Amino acid sequence: MTQDRDDHGRAPGSPEGMSAQDVERRSDLARWISGVHAFPADRATLVERAQSQSAPQGVLSALRSLPDRTFTNVEDIAHELGIGGDQQRD
């Protein structure tokens, strides 16, 4: 019998504070915006990159909702979007 959740309710392999759904959302973002020399990048650059990769509308909407600032990595974007247990920053 395999265990679907650990003692903290996380799926195996999920970082602390992140549900399996959070991991999937962060991975989906990374899939459409990552690449060689992807960061640092501002919101407009991230949206352009995702559009050029034909990212799904949900990813584009999430990126468009970001504040107009420079992001250092996918984790920075995920944190801003409230992925990982923290609430979205004001």
C-alpha cells in the first residue's frame, strides 16, 4: 500500500508548504517561461515569452496579474501569485 500524503498532508516530493496542486501550478508556469537566461525578467517579458510559446490562457492570465517589477526566478513569481501556502502579496 502506498502513502498518498505525508504526516503534513503533502504529496510525496512536494516541498514544505506546497501542496501537489501548488507544485503543478508552479511547474506549469516554469514550463512556459523558463529557458536559458530567462531571469531576471519583468512582467512584460514574461508575458511575451509565454505568448511566444503558445502558453494556455490560465498561464497568461496569471502572468498578466503580476505587479510591474523584475522577478528573479520562478519561485519569486510563484510567491507573488500565492502558490505555496502563502497568500498573494499586496
